[in-house]
Amino acid sequence: QVQLVESGGGLVQAGGSLRLSCAASGRTFSSYIMGWFRQAPGKEREFVAAISPYGGSQYYEDSVKGRFTISRDNAEYTVYLQMNSLKPEDTAVYYCAASSTTASRIILSTVSPYDYWGQGTQVTVSS
């Protein structure tokens, strides 16, 4: 069982930055692929980014490439999402998730391979 707790959300002006953190319980953190998803009101949860167990591979949704960076610190059981050049359309609840399944980039961009989810943190970008 893995528990995930996100933090770092808040209100920021367009063009600003935020760094989200997701702290995981359990000493098996380094065996999980970690992902970030977001969900805006009235919309489905969508993929943002994912990172392989030791950080060697990262995947991004097209609209965040070049603006967001996913990273992890396995010694601290934490995954991060650095978000720069934020836009109003980035406004959503952001969730981190853990997957014990080795999967392709396409599969990892869906919710199905993720076993554990955090409770979410709100990010609001004002124009």
C-alpha cells in the first residue's frame, strides 16, 4: 500500500511558477512509475507527466512540454512537478499517482495503469 500526499498548489498569476510535491509512504517508492494528472471542473482527468522509477525517462503531455518538468528524489520518497510560464488553462486540481506496471508512454498517459492516487492539490492561474 502506498499513500500519496500532494502539496504546493495555490493561486498564481499567468506567467508565474509553482512547484508541486508529492510525498509517498513506503520504502518501495523507487519501484513505481510516478505520474501527474490534472482535472478541471467539468472535464475528465488528463495526463500531465510521468517519470520512470529511477528518473531516466520522462513523458509529457504536449501542452506542457517546455514549461513543466517532472523529477523525483527516491531518497526522500518524493516526486515533483515544476510548473513555469503558467497559463489560465493550467487551472485544475493536480493529482499524483503511482504505477507498479511497466507500460508504454501511451498507456502511462491514461489512468488505467496507476494503482494509487493522492487527494489532489488545487492550482489556480489568474489572467
